[in-house]
Amino acid sequence: MTWKFSDLARLLKNSLVAVLKGEFLLRLNVGRYFVHVMYTFLLFGLIIWLSLMTESTMAKVEQAKAELKELEIENAELTYEAAKAERRTTVEARLTELGSKVGEPEKPATRLAE
């Protein structure tokens, strides 16, 4: 049997018409494998969904890491400022700037008897 271009054109035309009518798989007698085809599509859909969920979770993790790093930097700055503000010389300088008469005691505190 020899093939002609007209045979190829007719085959393509029939296949296209079958695809448009929705009969292509039935003409190929794939109906008995319908359950397997649906199962395969279900598995592919599940794999795609899981990969999207994983990607979304990883994006959230990266965002949380960046936010945590910013908060650690802010915490370090606040700790430094708090330690700096507690120094005796800094406290005395601030009190004098504000015009306060409070200062370091010159003699020890007097204990009251109970």
C-alpha cells in the first residue's frame, strides 16, 4: 500500500473533525482506558496543587525570616539604647539638662529602726 498526500490530508481532516465533535478518543477505542486516563489527570492535578501549596508556604517562610531579622535588629538597637540610658553619667547629664536637683547621694542613707 502506498501513501498519497490526499490520504494524509483526509486522515488529518477526519481527525480534526473527530476532535471538534469530541469523538477522537472513541474512534481510537480508548474508552476502556477512560478510568486510567481520569486517574492520571487526577494525579497530575494533585501534583500541581501540592507544588503550588509548597511554593506558597516557602514564600511565607521567607517573608517570616525577613521580618524576624528586622525585629532582631530593632531589638538589638533598643537593647543598646536602654543600656546606654542606664549609665550613671548619662543619667546625671540628663538630669542636669532638665534642671533637676536630684543627684548622687553624698552620704549613705539613714536606716530607720523598726
